[in-house]
Amino acid sequence: MKSIKIAVIATVTIQVAFANLAHAYSVNSAFTSKAVVKAVNTNGNSNANGNNGTNGNSGTNGNTGSNGNTGSNGNSGSTGNTGSNGNSGSTGSTGSNGNSGSNGASGSTGTTGQTNNNGNGQQDQTANHNDNNQNNPTGNGNNTGNQGNGLGNNCSGNQGNSASVGCAAGGGSNGSNSSNGTNGNNGNNGNNGNNGNNGNNGNNGNNGNNGNNGVNGNNGNNGNNGVNGNNGNNGNNGVNGNNGNNGNNGNNGNNGNNGNNGNNGVNGNNGNNGDNGNNGNNGNNGINGNNGDNGNNGDNGINGDNGNNGDNGNNGTNGENGDNGTNGDNGTNGDNGTNGDNGSNGENGTNGDNGGDTPKPEKPSTQLEYKVKPLGLFYYDSITRIFNLTPDVDAKAVNTLEVDKFEKGFKVQKFWTILGGLGAQMQFYFTNASGLQNLLGFSIGLAPEKNKTALFTYFAKDTKELNLIKRHIPWKAEDLYEWSVGDSVFYESAGGVVFVAGAGIPFLKASTTVATQGSWRFYVQKIDDERVYVNATRAETKSAAAFAGTVALSVGQGALKDVGQGFSYEIDLSDFEAARAYEDMLKGNVVPLQKMAADSLNPFVQTVEANKNLLSGKTKAFVFGIPFMNVSTSKSNFYSVSNVKNLKEGLTVDNEYGIYSREVIGRLINRHKNRIKSFYGGVTKVTDKTNKLVSVDNKVQFSWFFEKDHGDSKSLNNAVEDAIQDTGLDYLAVKAPASQDLGYINVNLKVEADTNFTRALAGANKAAIFARMQKSLVNSIESYFKNGDKHNLCVTTDVDCKAQYSAESLKALGKIKDLSETLAANYGKDSKAFAQTYAKIGEQAWTNQFVFKAVLDQMRFCGSNVVYEVSGEKISNYQLQNVTSLDSVMCK
């Protein structure tokens, strides 16, 4: 299981967070589940049937050779495939006991079975069979004297019939072998010849098919026929001891030797062993009477434990054959019980278990466990923006930007951010796992983190100074002496806690990250040789993000809420106490500065402004890549509120704005490429000291922004073409110089309008406004496609591009019209709803160039300001401005 190697949590902006949260951790884990199969001993009960040993007189069980039909249990021999019962296949040879079928002739001795309370002994079988009636469906199967008959091989001949597997299964064979046991007494087992009816047990041999129930492996219980293997101890049937080979019959294969029992079949001839009653010499098998230890065959009943092997069946049903183990009670034929020694063969019966379904060793159960490992957080990024301030006055005329002219010097912005943290994580996984559980897992982690961010803005006179100037946080007042007037720095120091949780399988995961931070934000700007303007804001930020995806590809969304409150001061650093108060402020201690500002007699520190702000919103993001090498696209909607009190002028400015942005952010180690389309719109109110309304403005602004810090001529030309493609403004066209490395490049377009445009959208005449906008949109589409596709809008010829853009554009304009109704309803009433609605209008306006131009045309009627700038490190600064005034007829 892999540990979380790196968690990337950036809290400076929601964009940084979302570009990297997808790589916060990776999880591998293990999971497994195993089933445990337990054996059920039923044949053990067969031991009582050992009393049936009297049926040892069933020696006529030679006829039990009919159990040779049980040799069909030889089919159980297929169960022999079940392992040693494969040898039981030899029990098929026991089918030769079919020759013992002659013992079937001895079937009358089955009547002798009646003499035995074997039927009664069989009640133990009945006990088992009542549970396992599938094998001894005739619960009384052995209770009948015929069960005595059954003693040859199993239950009553009828029982044999009753036994789907039961009677004929191991026990039946036991019967036979028990007959063999009795083959000591087998002569009498000849009476078991009625077991020859058990020969019907031979039908139980069909039970052998039930052996298939074993899967006949339980016929492995036929393995209990293996117990016939015990009959193999019938091998003990002295010669049946060869039946002991039947013990090998235990390997019933040797029961195949039972086949030799078949020879016992010849013992079937043992039936003749019924004549083996002559096998009474088998009577020496009577020594098999020692097989009476087959009573231990009752232990074959233990072979009934083979019945447990029966559970091997559920072959186990053959386990019911284990009940045939109860026929082991036939083992009671107990002199067959002596065959019970066959019971030892029964262990061969266990070989019957070798019939293949030998109990498997239990495997360890699945356990949920966890590991505690370190959780590391790290993120770093930086970018340097250099703007050549030398204007390009001829670019429009010659249609090509100038390069390498630096007379007016440079403006520089250097940005860096670093985040680090170390905590712990718990990784949960499963031991002894397999399958899907081996892949599933989850983890949780918690870590304190620290984040620092800085943005320096300064000026350099020429390329030499550009390379020499270095900026760092001005912790000491004297550090500012070398700064130029206008130089500034924004610095934030934040600390908090990050919680990370996730679940998934390798290469596919879902994760959630929650971060809470407290921070100090400082802005310092040098305003003259002695004084600086500073702002200190205490803020709290809460963010949450959820992502799902693979290691390098993820989709997610998140939320951000940032609340701040602070003050702005002007500080004269020529005063020692004021300078020390400034230094304390950067360390987070603003009390000395506040005390000096509150002293009206102290001229060195003055409070300028008090500010409060709130920013909240949601972002959806798609991220491809890994930390430090990735591309992310995101769409965000934010609500921004600020309150600024100018204590010098006695004015209060309240802003409420809705913000929409769509961003594509790319990074390759230290190379950056960013493109952002955004809109904000809302309301600004200015009040005086008496809270009297001074002014209200509904400013809106569209912005298109591109930057690349390692740009070239091709990159710049592509960026200009993208701006035209998104806006439809052909006058933005300008060419970069011939193929060159241009360093940092920037394209920035801003389109602004004021209250007049808002009044037009929300006013009573908005129906006419939108009719005009729709006409402008339709004409724009017609004009564009009439002249081809010069902006390469159509990426495929498979669809009607013009129709597609027409439908898309009219749909977006229809949504803007609907939103204008909401805008009108909240105008001057609910500023928050008003601002959020405006952000949605901006989102629709950015649908494509036709919708944007239709909106822009209306903005021109209401008074607009278009500012376009192409700038960078080596190219001269190109600016274009287009200002329109209010047309009171068209803007109402």
C-alpha cells in the first residue's frame, strides 16, 4: 500500500488549490474475503448400527455384491476421481461385487435383518437420515427388517431406492463391504443379500450417481463406500483384507480392488462369498468379524465423518452418504462391524475423501487494519513579469510590434508562494485479501501547514538595473531606503490545518480536502522618501475541495470563503518609534501602530482607512498532470463584498460584485501559460459621515487576459488570434516581430461600462434593447460566414457550423434576456442577488464572439471604454483605447 507521498494544498487563491489538490495523495490498499467450509459428522451415528452386526449373518451379503451395483457407486468411483475415491472408482470394481450380487440371492437373509433389530439399529441411521432424507429418504429405511436386508449394503433395499445417494453411498458400499465384513459372517451377509436388494442399493449405486452428488466425491463418502474402502478393511475381510485392498478401496480404488472385491465380487463370488458364506472362510473374513471392529465401522460411522467428507459434498449430500456411513451401521452388520476394521479402511474411506474433496485447510479470515504514516504537504511556485514601458507608437501603422527598445525602463512584478506542512495519516487496508477487496482502500490525514506569499512591484530604469535589483520583504525600516517611490509589496503569512480524506483503487480515487487558515496580509508602498503607506488585514479563509479521477487526471469542485478586516496607515519612518511600530506590524503585532495612530498629537502615524471584505464562491475544475507539471481548466462564480471607510475624507465606499471567470492555467516546472476570461458587475455606493448617499454606480467590466513567461513570436501571434476569436474584434490584430524569443509576453483587454448600460438592461424599454441586440447578433453571424471562416471557428465539417453558432448564440442571448428580468427585480433592492445575477449575465456573454459583440454594441450606445494592451519584456508597449459616449436614444 502506497503512502501519501505529497499533498498539494495551496490556499493563496482557489485556483492554486484546485490546480493541485487532485494530487494531494494516492491510495493503494488490499481487501479480501474467504469462505470456511466445516465438516458435519453424521455417519458417526452409524456406529450404533454396529449393533446391526448380527446382520453379519447377512454374510449372504455376498449377495450384497449386488451392492456391486452399488458399484454404481463405483460411479461414485467417479467420485473416485474425487481423489482416492477415484480409487473408489475401483469400487466400481466393487461393482464386481455386483457379482456379489449373487449375494442378492442371499437376500432372504435380509429377513434375518428383521431378526436383527438392525432396523432398530438403523434408527440411528434414521436419526441421521431424518436429517438427510435425501440419502435415506425412507427415514425408517434401516428400521425395516428389510433394512436388515439393507444390511448388506445399506438401508433396506427399498432404502437403497430411497437413497438418492444416501443408502447406496458409502454406507451401502459399507453394506457391501460390511457384507464383506460380514463376509466374515458374510455368509450370513448373504442374507444381506437382501442387501442385494441393497443391490438395489446398487441402485443406490445410482446413488453412486448420487455419488455424483459426491460430488460423488462424497460418494467419496461413497468414499464412505470408500468406507467400503473400509470394506477395504473388508480387505481385512481377510482376503477381503485384500478387500483391505479395498481398504485401498478406501482408496476404494483399491475397492476397485474391491473390484477385486469385485473379485470379492468374486467375493461377489463372495456373493458366492455368500457362498463366501463359504467365504465364511471369509468367515475368516469373519475375522473380518474382527471387522466386527467394523463395528468400529460404526467408526466407519466415523467414516461417517467421512460423511463429513460428505460435507465435502455438499457433496455433503453424500455426507448423507455419510449416513450411508450409517449404513456403516450396516457396518454393524457389525460383524461387518468387524468390517468396522474396514472402518479403518474407512479411513481409506477417508481416501474416499481423497475422493477428492479432502477438507481444505482453513485460511485466515479478512481483517481490517491500518498504518500510521507521515503526511507531507509541499507546494512552491514563482513567476516574474517584466513590462517594457517604452511605448510602441507605430505598431498600428506598420502592423508589427517593435522590439528591444527600452528608453522608458521597466515595470517588474515578482511573485512567489510556498506552502509546507507535516502531519499524520491513517491508511486503512485489509489483510488476507484478494479480488476487489485487494484494490479498495481509504485513508484520512491531518496536518498543520504554513503558507507564505509575496508580490513585489518595482521599477527599473534600464536593463542593467533590471538585472541588479533584488527585492525581499522589508522587515527593517531601513530596507525601504533603497526602494524607489511607487515600489510596493503584498505579503501574506498564513497558518492553519489541512484535513485530507480519500478512497479508491489504484489509479482511480476520490478525495476531499478541507483547509482552515488564519492569516495576516500586508501591503506596503513607498509614497515619498520618508513615508510609506501600509495596510494590515487579519483574515480567515476556509476552503473545501472534492476531486475524483486518476493519478494524472481528475475532475472536482470546491468552495472558498475568505473574510478579512484591517486598517491602513501612513507612517513616517524618520521617527524611531514609528519605524519600530512598522517592524512590529510585519511580525503580526499591530498594537504599537494602533496606539500611535490613536494619539492625535503624534504626527508620524496616521490612520487612513478601515476595511472589511468578504469573498465567497464555488469553482469547478478539470486537472490533467501532476504537481509542478499540469494543465487545469476551471470555471468560477464568486460574490465579493467590501466596505472601506476613508477616515481622512469621511467617506464610506461599499462594493458588492458578482464575478465570473473561466481560466486555463498551465505549468511546466518554472514555465507558465495562463489565459483568463472574466466578468464582474455590481453596485458601488458612496456615503458621507452622516450616512447620506453621495453616489451610486453600477460598473461592469469584461476582461480577456493572457500571459506566458517564456514566450516567443508564435505564442504572441496565437494569443492575439485567440483574443479576436473570442471577441470578434478585428481591430485587435497586431503582429509580433519575426521569430524571436520574447521572454515574458502579455495580452490584456478590458471593456467597461457604467450605470447607463445597467439601466438599459433592467429598464422598462429592455424589450426594444434585446430586439436590437438580437438583430445585431443575427447580422454578425450572416456577415461572418458570408466571408468564410477567417477566425477558424468551425473545427469540423460534420455539422452545419453556421446553424450551430446561430442556435448557440440565440440561446445565450435568450438567457441574458431572462436574467435581465431578475436584474430588474433586484435593482436598488437586493444588492447581493443583483450582483450574482450580473455574474451569470457575464457568463452567457462570453459564450462566443457573436454574443459578446451583440452585448458590446449595446455597451457602446450607453458609453463604454475599451482598453487593449500588448506588452512584454522585449516588445515595446502597445496600447489601444476606444471610448464611446452615451447615446440617449439608443441606450434606453
